[in-house]
Amino acid sequence: MKTSALLLSIKSLQTHFVKREGIVKAVVDVDLNIHQGETLGLVGESGSGKTVMALSIVKLVPRPGRIVSGTVEYKGRNITNLSEKEMSRIRGKDIGIILQDPGTALNPVMPVGEQISEVIRTHFSMKRKEAKQKTYELMRKVQLPNVEYIYKAYAHQLSGGLKQRILIAIALACRPSLLIADEPTTALDVSIQSQILSLLKDLKKEFTISLLLITHDLSIVSEMADRVAVMYAGRIVEQAAVYDLFTNPIHPYTKALLNAVPKIDFSHSERSGSIAPLEGRVPDMMNLPHGCTFHPRCPIGDESCQKDYPGKTFLDNGRYVTCFKSGV
Amino acid sequence: MVLGSMIILTILSPLITRYDPNAQVEPALSRYQSPSWEHWFGTDQFGRDVFSRVLFGGRISLIIAVSVVFLSVMIGVCYGAVSGYFGGLVDQILMRFVDLFLSFPVIFLVVTCMALFGSGISLLIVVLTLTGWLDIARLIRAEVNALKQRPFILKARAAGLRTLRIIGRHLIPNVVITMIAIAVIRVADIILIETALSFIGLGVQPPTASWGSVINDGRLVLTSAWWVTLFPGMAIILTTMSLYVIGDGIKALHH
């Protein structure tokens, strides 16, 4: 898997929001690689910059946000300085995106099927009828029942799970090679969640796409991802293969995250059932602590952590950590 | 209901009345006849049938109002949608332009235009459209500005849709209800403006009848031949009232 070609490469990306009250550094110095066919999980608390990160890739950061520096290379081509027109050719066609909250992501006054077929017709010159057939096909692929009926339905007539399937169909309409899924299951019931996840898994195999899965749910990551990047206050603090990260977390934040999740694991009796909540809260993004941004909440940090932000310590298997104290 | 019958009556006016609205029948005898079976609303100073003048006049008034509103809504919606969607500098420039033109007093502008280019129904439509689309553009801009923050617009952009398509197929259809509500009320406003202009002699020119000009005809003889002013006045009140009620109804439905 590690040998497969590089699809997306993000290099020292910075996205800032310049406001009257100050600058919010939503994405700071992020490096991230996604290989062909791989699933990269991006985890972090709410407000850690995951969504802005995803929007930065396709240059859709809302004002007053702006990519300040860094590059995003897609298939070896720098896409950060493309014009809006060139960018719109990549969006939807090469990179599909599923946004948070299916409840509001569909146009309320346009039949949902139309919203799929218009994407197909935007990127391929295709007749209305042909695009409609394609849409039916796609709707069956995302396991929607009664496709002719649902095609004509409006968003308010559909349940959350159905809407999410429609949005997946929209994102996959032009067979992109990268799918960015931003909290694809957060707004859904648990039973629907697992359906959507297994659907994503199947589609990923069938369409041979790479997946950037953004979530705050570690169980989803452990189930879906090949590699995981942990984000805190706009930075990636640890990146590792999924197995390494879950069996041997190194960064104190990663450790804290894993400890904050209840485990159903009867073999390690001393760990099961004990939830250790992470003390403190996500720092004010306008007023970040000096040095390592995690030090006020860190159990092992000391004064030396308050001077500089730690550099990356590279380990084997493509893993890296940014911490002075984790003993590596 | 009232509005519907008013529209039907004016559209079918040639079938309903027996009299040509401009025909002057035996002037000496038939001037200022009070309402009777012959002439339901009486006759005016030239012996013309007021009933048929009100119907034909309504036709003119409604044609003017509807075309003005249609045109100004078209312009206003496109302009407002573009301004609202792009935001930033484009929005600033487009909206300052609107502000500039909104600061012109409408009646004064119309009077000037009429004085410069003469008067006529088509000129009246043009002038009222030019002054009427501005605040529609402003309202639509505000709606679109709020609408573009909604996730489905981000989804449309993330799917790589073209800007024109996003504006035309995703933004404008979502402001249609506001658009209709504005349009309906605006028809009533334009009827009143047109009436006022025709009343002071700047709108529809004699002998063509419009509600305003018919009222104008009866102005001098209000105390003796009240029917000449009363009936077109009633027509105006009923029409504009029902338009306002309908417009409010649509707004209430929306919220």
C-alpha cells in the first residue's frame, strides 16, 4: 500500500482567517500525503481546523479565510494557484467532497435527482436523458431504493440517511480519484452510520478511490482508515499507520484522545470501562499558547515546551510526532 | 376573487360593453348622464360611457403595471443575485450604483422624462421600470447574500458547478417566493403611480382611458357628476387592496 503512487500532497499549508479582532490560524504548517487507493483518517476535536483543512484543498475556504502559504499538489500538479475556473473543473470531477450535515446540503427547491445529474452534465457533455440514466445507475450504486421515485423527490421528503446517499452520489458522480468526506456520519443515527460507512467502504473498492475521512470519531477511523493524522489547534501532531497509532500512541494528545473513548475490551480488564476525559478545552484560536499549543493541557509538558513549537520527529513506517517530551 | 374578476372584466372588456370607450354620442344630449340601465356608470363630458371607459382604462392601467413589474423584477433579480453572490468589491460597486439612482425622486424624474421625450404608454413603462428595479435588486441581494452561506451552495461549488448555473438554478429559484410577493405588491404600487401621473396629465394621454385619466376627466365636476370619478376610484381601491392582501398572504405563507 505504501508503494502506491502519490495522489495528493499537501506541503506546509497555512490557512488563516483575518478578522478585525485578530488572526485565526486555522491550519498551520500542515503536511499530508494521500496515496492512491488509501484511506487517510483526519481526527481532532471540534474547532481543530479539520473542515478548513478540507476546504483548503479545493480552495473553498469561506471569506475572510485565505490560504496564506504552502502548496497542494494533485497528481504532481500544484493546484493552489489555479484560477477559479480551472479549479471548478477539478472540483467534482477529480476531487469529490461530502460536506458535513446532509440535512442542509441539498437545494430545497430542486429535485434531488436533478442535483446529481447536473453535476454529470457539468463535467461531461451529455444529453439530459443520458445523464438521467447515469444518475439512476449511480443512485442504485449508493443503494437507494425506488430510484425513479427518489429522483423526483425534494430534500425535505427524504430521511437523513437517504440524503447522505444522494450526497455521496453527487460526490462520486464523475468518478473522482479522491473523495473528501467531512464528518459523513456525524448527523446520522448509529444504525444509519454503519450502513453509510460500509457503503463508503464498498464504493471505495469499486471505484478505486482514495478517501480523506474527516471525523472526530475514533472508532470510525480504526474501522476505515489505513493511516491517521491527528489534528490539534490547526496542526497535525501525530501521523501514523492506523495499527501503530491505536496500539502505541506517542503524542500525549493522541494518548488522551484514545483514553477518552470507552472501550469494550474484556481481555484488558484494567483498561476497560475507565474513561479518562481530557482536561481543559481547545485553546482560543485567536490567542494560542506560546510554544507547543498543547502544553496547558499536557500531562507531561514542562516549561521547555512553552518556548518553541516542537519540530517533527520522524519514525519508521512513515510516522511522525511533534512533541519534545514523548521520549522518541 | 375580487382581483380575479377585475382582471377578467378588463381583459374581456370589448365583449362586455356595448359602447366604444372613446365614442362621443350626440354630445349635446348625452353629456353627464347619471347611471342608468343604458349607461351603468353614467357618461362623461363628451357623452362617453364611463363603464366602458373604466373597463378599457383598467386594461391600460393593468398592462402598464404588469409590464413594468415584469421588467423591473427581471432586471432587479438578476442584478441583485449577481451582486449578492459575488459580494466584496463587485457588490460594493453595484450597490452604490443602486443607491445613487434610488436617491432620485421618482415623480420628478418621470416629469422630466415626459417633458423631454413626450409622453406615451411605452415611455411610461420604460421610465417606471428604470426607477422600479432598484429596490427590488436591493431586496434580492440581501436574500441571496443570506442564501449563499447555506451549505447547499457550498455543495454546488464543491461539485464544480459553473457560477452562472449556481446563480440561475440554485440561488434564484430559492428567492422565487420573495420575488412573487414583491411583484404582487409592486403591481399595486405601479397602478397607483400610473394613476397619479395620468391624473396630473403626465401619464396616459387623452383620449385613451386609464383609471387615472378617467378620474381626471371627472375632477372638475365632482359635485355634480360624481359617477365619473367614483367608479374608476372604486376600481383602483378594489384592485390595489386585493393585490396588497394577496402579497401579504404570500409573505405570510413563506414565513
